[in-house]
Amino acid sequence: MVEELYRRYRDELLRFAGNMTQDAAMAEDLVQETFYRALKNSEILESLGVSQGRAWLYRTLKNRYRDLLRHRKYETIAEPDTETGSESEGYGEVGTEALLAALPEEERRLFRMRYLEGYNSSELGAMFGMPPATVRMRLSSARQKLRREWED
């Protein structure tokens, strides 16, 4: 059933996701995640008709997109400092390392990988064996500690 839904509706879902996100890569990711969830829930889809399966795919895709938007607002950081010059860059690196040293090891690693290396909370959760919500909670804790350290 999932294979049939994939053949019939993949391109249609890609257009829908592309119009919704205005980002081709994100649209492709959303469609892939939708069909991954369809595979995980194949027993549910087997009990549905083709049109109901199509509706399930659309609803799943739209819900996943809403989840991404909702979680993004918790994963934002301040704009990077735009100062130029070798002195300010060197000082920034030293200052960043000094601030990060105040964090516990796990939070420091998560913070560095999220904000300096660009991993998202889902990827970090998979790497560290924890749910993405736990990663976001620990990143929030790290940001609060860094904010207090910065203010002191």
C-alpha cells in the first residue's frame, strides 16, 4: 500500500510541500519523513482506502511542517557579531572559549555542536542517544548559564 501511495502521490506531495515551505530541500525532507512515517504506520494505511491514505499523507506532512516551525523558534540564537579586524576576532575566540568553559562538559559539547558546527537537535539527539526535546532543554539551560556568565 505504501509503495502504491508513493508512486501516486510523491510528486504531488513535493509540490504541496514546496508551496508551503518555499524551500525545495525542506520540501524533499518533509516528503521523505512523511513516507518514512507511512512505512512505520503501514498497518494503519493498509486499513484505509487510497483516498484516505492520500489524506493521511497530506495531514502527516502538514503536521510535520508545523512541528518544525514550532521547534525552530526555540532553536534561534543571536546574530553573530559583525566586528572585523584580527584583534577583535582573536579576543572573540578567547572570550567564547572562556564562556563555554563555564558549562558542564555535556552542555558544552551540545552547545558547540549545535551553534558552532550547525547540527540540529534531532541529529544531536541521535548522536547522544536522547530525545530531541531533551537536547533542546539542555541547550536552553546552557544558554541561560551563558547569559548569566556574560552578565557577570
